[in-house]
Amino acid sequence: MSTPPASPLDVLCDVFGHTSFRPGQDEVIAAVIAGRDCLAVMPTGAGKSVTFQVPARVLGGLVLVVSPLISLMKDQVDQAQARGLRATLVNSTLEEAERARRVAGAQEGEYELLYVAPEGLERLLSSNAMRSRTSMVAIDEAHCISAWGHDFRPAYRQLSGLKRTLGGVPVLAVTATATRRVADDIVSQLGMSDPFRFRGSCFRPNLRIAVRKKDGIGDTRREILSVIRSHDGESGVVYCLTRRASGSLAVWLRRQDVPARAYHAGMDDTERAEVQEAFLRGDARVIVATVAFGMGIDKANVRYVIHKDLPGSVEAYAQEIGRAGRDGAPSDCVLFYSWADVKRRDAMIEAIDDREYRREVAQRARTMYRMAAGSECRHRSLAAWFDEAIDDCGGPCDVCGDVSAQRLIRGGAALPGAGRAEAGERARVGGPLARRSLRADLTDRDAALFDRLREVRLGLARDLAVPAYVVFPDTTLAAIATLRPADEAAMSALPGVGEVKLVRFGATFLRAVADHQDAHPTEGGDACGC
């Protein structure tokens, strides 16, 4: 008698180490398992990859995952493999012999997840064996297919005939940022048939948003430095409008003893890859970048995102601040803006031949300016842009936050300006609430063990040549430090510890907990499971 397929919840528990789905995940998974096309608009950090990785185990066959960036593919494959999923990628970095080996393995059932760039999909699907093995297609960063989106990529247009080529297998399109106009365009471009649509809330209360107008009087570099220093030892991203600005600010920060690295499209591929890997590993804490950096970043513990200049659109802003706090821990998002930023953007798009498209791009920057200069709740304004109605956030933004708690992150001193942010006036910089991090929520006793666990994790990650969070995210380390499991049974009950990770890493972390207990016997308290 054949073994019945695992249920989605069984896969979530066994592979991902979680006992319940996040909002929307179960509905999306149920839809695609039932054979229905689906469009899922879910905020960054909501667990979009789960919506196609769980079906890969449940459905059998092969799930093709279309991804726009090589770095994004590699990162997701590393994480999938660490969980015990049979995943691989095919892209232009592979030698032809290795590519052929992986394709043959996919056709023969060696893999359940195959990541591919849109440019390589047509060649891949020229094989009858590949088409017959494919049980589902997932399109990551699906907003790239729409010319109305903020990150349109012509290569994604090649996906328009996918449904017809594969004989009607379910297609899942996932993205963090899509207005209703963009969502409708995604459905149309992909030829989806009566798709199930899920739109999650874009309100992320762990993101504390503050906005400050640049007026030529304040020292923006010094204020950025204040934010960074308040997050000593934590990872963050600073976005700049131009390559020159990102390089210049990175050099200046290094002179202030901040370990900053620049990242922009003017660097060669090898250098960019090295910077990105250093950031993912935790060797480079601060990245000063243009918009060229980010889509391929799945780093859970980014504690702050700073915009030195006004983003080009509301969608771009939402995508970029969404890279902070993916683990759910409090994180700061600080935006500096001015009308001069808008005019500089106008100059940068003069080379666009299509007058209508140039007008559209220019209007996006003006919409972003009006939002930054507005006096409404930041989270509410952002949600409204994506057709979601929410109440004022009541705290995690500089408009709604308790003024007595608002402070410049450096030493708690306030910048000029107070109260509700007035249009065109400066708001305070820094967390609208007193800054707290995941580590700050731990007791001194648990924080010491948390630091030790991070050292252990870093050693394992370096041995495996993967980012540290692929081993375990900070949230799992915090649970270990707090509950102090004494055996594998207790360890397996913690969030983020699936069967494969328990086997691969469990003993190492249990030993670290026991060694710490032995070295600090006066701390008291029982270990979890005793």
C-alpha cells in the first residue's frame, strides 16, 4: 500500500518547525493544491516561500520557481536544502555540463523544487520530460511582469504563454507590493484562469517609521550616523539616490569607524556578489546602496533601513523598508527627503524616450513626496496606497507615537520639531517608540546565552558557506536562550526547528546550552524539558 501524501500542516511542522500557518498561507496552499491558479500579495516577511515550498512536498512532481535574481535563487535554495527539501537551481552561472546534470536530475525525480530565471525557462521547457514532471509553477516577485509596477523587467513577459505550454498546471504568483492595477495586470499577463486572490495586510507594527525633511540646515550624514550607532552590532541598509552618493557615504562612514560597504550597479558582478555575501554572512553590518540592492536579500535580522534620499515610488519605498524586521522584531525605518530629490529624479529620467512612461515615473516620485510630507499616520497612508483601510497605528510611526518617547536615537536628544508631523516640517528621527531589539527583550541571563548561540551559529554557517540565518534565525536562538532545551524532544518543540535541522544542528546547540549552564551555575532556573 502506498503512503498517503503528507498534509500541508504536517509538512509545515516537520520541515519548517512551525505548528501553525501565518495569515493567508494555508488558503493559498489549499488553492494551488486543488489545482487553482493563485495570486498572493503578501508583505515582506509573511513567508511567501512557504506557499510554494509546502506544495512541492505535498503534490509530488516538480515545482518550478521563477526568480528574477541569481542571488535570490541561491539564498532560497540554501534555505530549502537546510530544511531537507530537495531543491536546486539552473542559471547562467553554471557550466553547461553541470546545468545538464541538474536538468536530468529534475526530469528523473531527484528534485522537488527547481529555481530558474525567466530568461532560461523557454529552453528548460523545451523538454517533454520536464513539462510532464512539472506539477506547479511559482513566480516570485511577480510584480516584475507589469509595466505599471515599480520594478518592471521585460524578461518576465516571456512567462505569458506558461499556462498553455504546461497544459494548465496551477500557477502561483507571489509579490509583496502590488496595487490593484498591478495585480490585475499580473493576472492578465500570466493568462490566469479564475485565480484565487489573497491580499495580506501590509501593516507591519514592528516597523517604526520616522520621516525628516532635509532643509539644508541639518547635517544628514551625522543624523544617519546617529541611527547607525544606536544599532551597534546590528545589520542595516542605507539607500541613496545615486552610485556616487552611495560610494561617498560608505567611505565617510568608514572614517567614522562604521564597517560600511557600498553596493551599486556600477560595480562589477564579482564585487557586488562579494559585498552581498558579506552582508548575508554578517561580516558587513552596513550596506550603503542604490536600488540595485535588495530584491535578492532574504536576511531576517535587518534592524534598520535608512533612506538618505526620497525613494522613486511608494511601491519601491514599501519594498525597501520591508527588508527590515523580517523576523518580526522591532526595526527602524528612517526616511530623509526634500523637493530637490524629486528634481534630481526628473533629471535622471530625461533619457526615457517614451513620453507617457516618463510622465508616469515622474508622477510616482511626486506621490512619494506628498506621502512623506503628509501629516497622516505613516502606516495608514502606506496601507491606503495598496487599497487597504486601517486605523492609525497608535504608536510605531512619528505621527502617532507618544512624543515623550520620540527621540533622536543618539543619546535620546530630540531634533527640532515636535508633536504630530506637520506637512513640510521636520519630524523627529529615530524610533517613534524607545528603541528595542530582539536581544533587548531578553533578560541579562538569557542575553548572554543568546550571544553565545550566535557565535555557534556563525561558526556552523561559515563551515557550510551559507548565511547565518540559514542555520537558525534570531527568533529561534532567542527561544533557545529563553527556554534552554535539555534534550532533542524539547529542542524539536521550538519554533523554526524542523526534523532535518534538528538532526543537523540540534546536538551542537544543545551542547552550547549545557556548556553555558555549566559555566554559569549561579544563574539558576531549570532547563526546558526537566
